[in-house]
Amino acid sequence: MKSTTLTTVRKGIFVPFIFTLALALLVAPVVAGSTSVAIGGEILPQGDQTVNVSFEVSGCNVTTGDDGKSHVRIDTSEAQARVAGTTITIPQETYTLTIETDEVPAKDEGGTITGTVAKIRLDTKPIVTKLDTVGAVNASISASLTHLPARASLTTTVSQDVAPDARSAFQLAASDSGLNLIDVAYTLSIVRTKLENTQDIADATIRMSVSPEWVADHAGDASMVRIIRFADDGTHEILTTRPTGTDASGNLIFEANSPNGFSVFGLASVSAPSQPTQSRSSSGGGSGTLTSVGAASNLKVGDRAVISMDRTAVSAITFTAKNPIKDVMVTMAKGSLPRDAKPPAGTVYQYIEATLYRAAEEDLSAVQFRFTVPTDWLAAQGCTKDGVEFFRLTDDGWQEVSVEVLGEENGNAIFTANPEGFSLFAITATGKSPGATEPTQESTGTVTTPPADVTTPPAGTTTPTTPPPTPFPAWVAIMALGVPFLLMRRKI
């Protein structure tokens, strides 16, 4: 008979057969760099928390018999155990292990319990922490495992900071589901050791809680909260999420099944694209700048993508895939002139910060921006559409990008430009009239052009006082209320 001995540590168990694992993440007694805060008389850890869980329990021995079934043997002198019918319960400091057997287990005079295993369930206390701008949260996971190799473990982290690649994946997942990502409360990251998703882990259930105030401020109601999964292989998906009640502190608990196993999960608020867009502030959102986000996926070499944008003068980006691209995301936000840069020639209509994520500029070719400028603004500057210029900020200063005039539509002059990369851009006009002011724009139908950021540098100006633009904004996908995109495939 082949056997596996399970030895105990204080944060987990090791069981190598089919079982249901209800793993709530317990905070270790000492976490490096963490502090505590008192809420309602209860002392809670504060800040990000990481817990290492090893699956071993002393005195519990599970063997594979010649009949191919798993058998459990528990030495009650090492492991406290209670038997009720076919259920064996082993309470521990941080969890309760429940083993279901096919028949009522036997118990010998020495206190050793034996039985044939039907399933095993593990329930542990949830990890609870207070995050600076979110408040008290807790997270737990459940899983059905088909196999658990020796020395298997999990490292789980609850964090308010969302890594750039995870944020991009959450945004793409929302876009793929026809939703707009509004905010991410926090993430639950689960790193596996000697455990394979869909092989050792057949299914998982994720539970994440957050305060009703956060839900009201960022989602409106619980129906617009989702748990989003970002896997090691780069895949992303919105999980079917349901509210299941409240915890002891009154937080709303959200639960989602994850059939593809453990990964990085984000508790996020979303909105339907049909809803009117509106500005929503976020804890990491800076001054509330609106950002447009567009995405495309699974591009083959030669595929052409057209990504629709809004919020700035740029209404669309077109490019061709030079290399295979699994995911690509582009953000557009109104920018400002860096402190150490001189303004470009002419009167600035708008500064635009364009950023590329999840793909390299070398993966793209024939990048083209389509943008619009109101004709009444041009007239106010004493300029025609032929006097519009497009500049890209480089290490050597402003680089002029060739502009093609496409015509006029709904009171806007329409242009295209083909920059060599992504950066800070400026749309300018020559022939400005003294004393020109920003025009009052009216609704122009389907083409939306934001008001001008009119800047006319005085003679001799060398360094403006406008604050520099923020580098990769950690809030970019939070503030992106819309992800309109049109993906067109065409072999070039």
C-alpha cells in the first residue's frame, strides 16, 4: 500500500486527494511592515497582508489503497478530532478540517480513527485588514482539488495597489464583457507552489468583502460589482459574481466561482456602456482627469485594428499588427506641458497623453491618429484647417508630424496624423488672433470634440509653470469609464 504522511503546521493542511477546500486567508501573527488599527474596539491589521500557507497536518495520514480509494488514519493523540456519523471534524487554531467518509469511521482502543475518504473540506478564518482608502476588507477562497502534490503551498496577498498588468487585464476583461471598468477596490493574489490549475485544482470559489459605502460611491449598488480574474498565462475574465450577505462588520460579501482555478483577482465596480458617461473620482485618480481607454485582442500579423476613443480630440487610433499581439490597450488623456519643455509653435488647442500597454511599439506598424478641431475655434484663431499642426514630444523636443486634412463634418475639421510612437502630443494652430478665447461648443451629433486647451506662449517664454503630466497613472483603468473599440481584421 502506497502511503503519504501529512504533518501539521499552523497555517494549513496537506491532503492529496479529491476534496473541497474552503480556505479563508488568515493574517499571520507578525507581518513585516504592517501596523494595526482599532475599529469598533477590535484591533485590525492595516495595509497589504501576505500569508504563506503550507498544506500539512500532524497525525493525519492519507493513503491510497490497492482498491484505488483514499483512506484516512488520524492519530487523535496528535490531532484533535470529533466524529459525528460519517463526518470527522478536526478543529485547528486557524482552520477546521472536515473529512467525509463513505461509512462511519472506525476508532480503536488507542484512539486512532480510520475510514475511506469521500471528500475533505477545509475552512479557515478570513484574512482581515484595513486598507487606507477602502476601509476594512476580508477575503477567502474555496477550491475543489483533484490532487495535491507533496510540499504544496499557497502564498496569498491582499493588496490595495493594483499592478499595471493586472489593471490592464481587468480593463480588457470588462471590455470583452461589454462593460466599463470604473474602480478596483483591492486585489487578492494567490501564488501556487506545486499546484496546477485545472489539473490539481478543479474549481475555486472566491469571496471578497468591501464596505457598503465603497459600493455606493463606486458602483451605485451591489449589482455592478464584479470579481475579475487575471491568470498567469495572461488570460482574463469577469467571473459571475453574486452578493451573499454581510460579514460581522457589516461589509458586503461578494462570491464568484473560478472554474480555472487560483490566480490574481480584483474586486471591481463596473458600468454598462449604454449608461451615460460621467466623471467618477477615485482614490488614486489625481485631479479627476478623464481618460479614454481602448483595447483589442488576439491580433495576428497583418491584422488591422481600429480603436475608437473619446474624451480628447483624438477620436480613433488605427494600426496594423507587425507581430502577433494577444492583448493591446491604449489610453488617451488630456495632458499638460512638462515644466522643462518649451511649448510647440502656434496656439495649442489641446495636449494629449497617449500611452500604450500590454504591447510594444515595435509590435505595431502604420499607427494613425484621427482627430478633430472645431472650425469655430480655428476661425477665432484667424486660422483655417490648413494651418493645423500635430506635434509629438521626444527627447529632442517637439517633433512635427505630417497632417492630412480629411474635410469637415458637424462643425469640426477632421485630420489624420501618423506618429512614430506614443507620447505627449500637441494640436496647434497658426495665425492666432490677439485676445482669442475658448469657444462655446454645441452638440455636434456623433462626433464629440472636447473644449480647447488654448495656450499661446508669450514672446521669450522658455519654461512654463504647468505641472508635469503624471507618468503611468495607477488609476488609469479606474477613471476610464468607457472602453469603446471597434476591431477590424484585414490581412495587409
